[in-house]
Amino acid sequence: MKTKPRRVVGTVLSEHRTSMGIVRYRWWEGSITVELLLTDEPTAILAVVPGNDRARRPAVD
């Protein structure tokens, strides 16, 4: 039986460098945050979206 490794709350899913700074996607229990990191400013949370470990798949007829 295969088990899926458990994510740790606050895990960084990905980071991308943009002209405005670094955009970071982070997983939290029940949601994912989109954060903007600037060099001299505190982290700005741009969005919080619902999320979970199960992939959302379209219904198959």
C-alpha cells in the first residue's frame, strides 16, 4: 500500500521571480496563499484560495 507524504502547513509550492518581486504560492490547511515578496517591504498576501490535497477533476459521463 502506497501512502502519500503529508504536507507540512506553510509548505512553499512554488516561487517565481517577476519584475515586481518574488511571487510565492504556499499551502495551508484548507487554502493556498499567493504572496508577493519585496526586498524592503513585508510580505504582501495577494490572494487566498480554497485548496485541499484532492485534485479536482471534471465529472465523467
